[in-house]
Amino acid sequence: MAQGLGAAILSGYAVSEEDKKTFDVFSLDRYFPKRRYGLLLRKKKYFSPAVKAFLRSINPDILFKK
């Protein structure tokens, strides 16, 4: 499933238990109430400023490790 982009939005049904070991998974139900979506972030991945801004627009409380 991983494409090397660092972040993805996809159906929650597409996320396996194995994926949860590799990715941080955040619910996006608040933004997509009729469907179940989640946000996957590669652990220990560098995110560009543009990706960080996008992620903060979805989850202002998200923390990025340095």
C-alpha cells in the first residue's frame, strides 16, 4: 500500500492491522461524516512545510517530531 509520499487519505476499510504498526492513523470522520476515512502518516517521515500546513488544517493539535 505505501507509495512513499508520507501521507494519504483513504477509506478506513483499506487500513489493516499491519498498516497500523507502520503508520500513525487519524480519523477524519469529522470532515467526511458519510464515509469512514482516515489519515495515514509514515512514522519518522520528514514532511515538507506544505504537507505540514495541510495536516495542521485537518488536525491543529498534531505534533511533528524534530
